[in-house]
Amino acid sequence: MALTTSTDNNTVDDQIMHLIHTYGESSDADLVKEIIFTALRLVGDRADRGDLKILNTALKELRYAFKVFKPYRNYRKVSIFGSARTQPDDPVYQQAVEFGRRVVERGYMVITGAGEGIMKAGQDGAGRRMSFGLNIRLPFEQVANSIIADDPKLITFKYFFTRKLIFVKETDAFAMFPGGFGTHDEAFEALTLLQTGKSDPMPVVFIDSPQERYWRTWEAFIQEHLVQKGRISPDDLSLFKITEDVEEAVEEIDTFYRNYHSLRYVKDLLVIRVNHSISPELLDTLNHDFTDLLAAGKIEASGALPEESNEPEIAHLPRLVLRFNRRNFGRLRQMIDVINRY
């Protein structure tokens, strides 16, 4: 369908909306229209062909990934990272197998980079049915492992940035095993997003190797060069946990969702949804111990706000609302830990 040339923007709008509705009815057609207009503006920008190819491929990859994950949105998921070069006879490999098995027993699915080593180990423990693979096309190490190969839940990306976005968007926890540059890249990215509030709070566990104290050595660097030098806050250490015990790692993830459910911002309010009502005594404790999180007012119990009407499936959940200063995300994690203890 060709768009009619006209100085009347309403004519173009109407034609685009008609085109959208030929693909099906959507309550979010306004956003689809914005995407189309953004694409059309590239013509006026005289965008280079190389730039257009990047946008085109990225949009296709994201659309397909959203489609693959959509039927599984009711499952919480754990992203597993670690070296692709870890061999099956390595104790760390066996830890990853055990970790994958145990998180699935707790009702989680797993997401890995679909490669060999720790990625294969995690999916071996979780099983094909409960696994997603986010593969990346590389000149080497690009073939998906035998656990996830040819599965409908395997997605192959051209770009790291689209793959990274899906890892973060679709996961509810990160599990880091010893690895190379890629593992550290993912670990620091996860912690940066949590520290700055660019991703929702979630647990990050580092499963250490008893033989080499891999992550304990990393932690010593963090303490000496980041915390002691004032480059991060001591509270930021609450954003992750290091353990050699697989069961403790799984428990760290499961405990995080014991009472905490999710959060969202409504105007200047942070709304924390919880699975069980907060007692008046706990509310008093939170207001006493976490007043530094408040930009104004106090922490209050609430039901669903009118602005949350687009999430009717969780309308029944109790809420805490506060005017959060949007700075101290390590302290926010500490408050969530207190909420989960009751």
C-alpha cells in the first residue's frame, strides 16, 4: 500500500493506522505508528546504507526474540554465564550442571549463550525443555551446543548489543561462573545496570571455584580499587553474592522473590509490589531504617494505583509506595532483603 503524498499529516496518519490494522488489532498501534515514522525520518536524514542495515537487522532480531520469549513470560528465568572453554571434567563444569538442575527444580528456566563449556553445562542440568539459547554469529565458536541446537527457543544474533538487551530484558537473575572477557563483560554490565537503576533489582550470584578462589580474587580487587578508593559505594556490594555452594546460590535467587514481586515507577512514586502484605511493624522498621532512600514523605502501604490498570494480572498484590531518591540502589536492594525476611 503506497502512502498518498499530502501536506495533511492526518492523511498520512490515517493511512499508516489503516496499514497497521491490516495486520491485526492492537491497543499499542500508536507505538507501532511511531516506529514507522522513525523509519521514514531516516529518509529525510539521508541515513547511510550501513546505518540503515544496522537498524534493520537490530529491529528484526529484537522482534523475533520478543516473539520467542512471549509464551514463557510467566516463568522466571536465570541467565548463566561462564567460560566456553571449560571442559566436562572440570569441577566448575559439574557445578554448572548441578546449578542448572536445581534452579529448574525451583521452577525457573535458564538462558545461556548457547555455546560450549559453562553454557552447555547449565543447559545440560536444566534440560532442553527449560532452556533458552542466545547464540552469536562469530568467526569461531558459533555453533550451538547439542543441548539447545535446533530448538525453537534458540535465537542467533548478529549483534552483541541486541543479544545483551535480551539477556537483561528477559532474565530475573544472573549466575556467573569463572570465565574470560565475555563473562566479566556481562558481570560488570549487570552490576552497572543495577547500580544505576537501568534494570529492575534482581539477584546476581557468583559461583566460585573452591580450587582457585576465582571470584574471591575478583572481590579483593573490587574492595581495594573500587570501594576503598571511593569509586563505588560500600552499599553497592549488596548487589551481588559470592559463594562456592551451588545450593546457597540457588537459595539466594529464590529468597529474593520470596516476598518481593516487582516494581515500577508511577510519576514520582516508586511502587514495590509484594506477594504478602507488609505488617504495620515491618512498615515502621522500613521507615526507620531506610529513611535515606526517601526524597520526601515516607514509605506507605497501598493497593494497586490507577496507573497500573494495564497490569490486571497483578492488581491483587499489595504495594509499598515511596518517593525514592533514585540514587541509592544498593540500599534499595538492602531494603528488599529486609522485606523478604518477613
